[in-house]
Amino acid sequence: MPQAPQRRHALTVGRAAAIVIGTVVGVGIFRTPALVAANASDEVAFLALWLAGGVVSLVGGLCYAELAAANPNVGGEYHFLSRAFGRSTGFVFAWCRMAVIQTGAIAAVAFVFGDYATQLVPLGPFAPALYASAAIVVFTWINLLGRSPSTLTQVVLTGGTLLALAAVAAAGLTAAPPSPQLAAPAGGVVTVAGAAMIFVLLTYGGWNEAAYLSGELRNVQRDMLRLLVVSIGVITLLYLALNVAYLRGIGLEGIRDADVVAAELLRRTMGNEAALVVSLLVAAATLSTLNAAVFTGARTNYAMGRDHALLRPLADWDARRQAPARALWLQAGIAVALVAFGSVTRDGFATMVEFTAPAFWLFLLLTGLSLFVLRWREPDAPRPFRVPFYPVTPAIFCATSAFMLHASIMHTGIGALVGVALAASAVPFLLLARRREIARGTALPPSE
């Protein structure tokens, strides 16, 4: 019994950093550089955007670390928002995560797989969407087989990410640099930078997972800051190195013109055969990320079904398969519908990112504000980790999130309206749920 706390707080900074790096570094770096380059005026600005992404991720990570350490709960943002702003806000967040954020992320990752799979076996103009839809259905089915097949699949596919990263970096850094070509993107500096940062910060997505390791660290006040600096620092250096490799191999203009930038780099430096090999590796890496997104997303929906009576069907748990069957199939259905929506646009992956970005940044802003609310409402609550330089640090994070929310709406246009409409669809369900709770005498105060 006395040893339990030691086992709980036994995670070293090095091991925790490995977890965070493994969570963040995924398929985005194989797809988003083209979209970032399209909004960068020159090579220096291109690399500066990736550096800025690391700084923003560090600031956000510090804010999430305090929230997670003071409010330990597997619900994450759902729990923070419910405590700070009430159950209604928590419900709308959970709904948006199910209808827009998580399913949109699944569709975006599936589109990356589709783009690279098309390099291997072209199936016509809608090939990326066909591959994406098939991947979503297949990995939903694998998750329905139970936890063991799903996690085994995850282990097998993760190696593809590491091999692809190594191949791309080696090819780019050993290539002869192309002739510089400068062509600034259209639009104002702030507008262009905001559009680029949407895709940069997507690639850094997952930094908030460090916050949920706070309860496992040996000395949270000392080790959390070290963990965030080490893990996000390594990720930033890795992303800078890979983008330097892209620049050295095919140049900024080449990055802008390449939907599958890793394959294009290998094609120019080592030939078509090498491009096909790296396409295969990236496709495998993408499936690893997709499998993880399907696994975690469905369980979030399952938890939401347990908490809200109107969504109770999602709480159906298949004991034999150890999987939330209904939540998995609902998630797959929404994701495939989003793929179909993205397939009729200019770029399915970019459309999914633009579609999810406004909702994502809105709730990131609210999460940052919740830190101020909970500090004010509960000044004496124990906080194992406190964000440095309060209130400046969370204010910077909130200001950045507000800027990104504005930038994503301006950049997205009609796509933002679709996302807002799906988010607004939570309101009728929320009102109906409240009415039922009041009728049954089970309604809770808004602050609980």
C-alpha cells in the first residue's frame, strides 16, 4: 500500500518526453508543408512559421499542465470546460468533438493516406476519397475486433513513421540545393501568416497530451516545465530539420507545388522507385495515426453517451469485443460523410483542416480562459503545477487562440459556416436534455 504512490509517480522526464514526441510526430509533416509554403513569402518566413508553432505549443502546454494537474480527470477539455463554464458548455464541446473535431481529424488523416496510396495505385480523380473511406471502414472494423487486434495493429504500423522520417531527411539533406525561386503569396502579411499557422499548428497537434502525464511525474512542479521544454524542443528541431530537407531537396516553389511533398522529394533526388517506397512508408504511417484516432475518438463518444441521457445509445459496450460498437460505427459514418464532402472540393485534406479549425480554436480559447476562471473561483485549490509568469502566459495563449480562430474563419470561408452549423445543432439536443432532466427532477446546477 505505501508503495502505490511511488509506482504512480515514477515517470521520468525522458520517458514522458518520448510519449509526447511519439504522440505529436505523425503524418502531418508529410502533407502540411505544401500548404504552409503556399502562404510563406520566402524560405526564412517558411522556417520561422515552424519555429513559431513550437513556441505556441509550449505556451499552450504550460496552460494545459496547470489545468490537468489541478483537475485530474480523463475527460480533459470536457472536464475543464464543464467546471469553468457549466455542463452546457461541456456538452457543446463534446458534441462538436463528435460531429466536427475528431471526425474531421479522422477524415483529414484518411485523406493523407488516400493521397499517398494514389501514388502507388491510381484509381482516377476520386481515388484519394475512395482510399480514405475504405481506410476508415477497415480500421473501424479492426477496432470492433477488440482492443488486442487494434493495439497490435498500432505497434506494427508505428515503425512506418520512423522509417519514412529517416528516408525523407536523408534524401533532402544530401541533395544538391535547387535554384532559388521567389514568389510571394497573395494577401496581407497577417492574413497569410494566419492561414499558414493553421496548418503548422495542426502538425504540432497533440502537445496538450503532455498535460495528462502530470500525475505520473516524480516532481510535477519541477519536471513538468522540463518535460514541455524537452519534448516540444525536440519536436520543433525535428520539424525544422525535415523542412530544411524539403527546401534543400526541392525548394520552396517545389514544396508549394507538391501535394505529396515527401514522395516528390524522393522522386527528384532518387527516382520514381524511391518515391513509391516512401509513399508506401508514409501510407503505413498514416494508417497508424488513423487507427489511434479511431480508437480514442470512439471512446470519447462512449463516455459522452454515459454522461448524457439523450446520447445513451452511444454508451453501448460490447463486452465480448471490449469495444464501443455503436460509437465506432457512428464515428465512421460521420467521418465517411465528411470525406464525401471533401472529395468535391479542391483539396480534401485542406478542406477537412479548414472545416475543423474554427471549432478547434474556439474551444482551445475557452480552455485557456477556463484557467483564469478557475483561478478566480477557486484561489485556494491545490495546484501541483502552476503556469509560470501568470497571468502573462495564459493571456498570450488566449490571444493566440483568438487570433487563430479569426484567421481560420477568414481563411475557411464557407467551410467555417458548415462547421458552425454542425456545432449549432447541439443546441436543440441540449435544450431537450435539460427539459427531460427538469421533468425527471435530475437537473444539475449549471456550474456542476
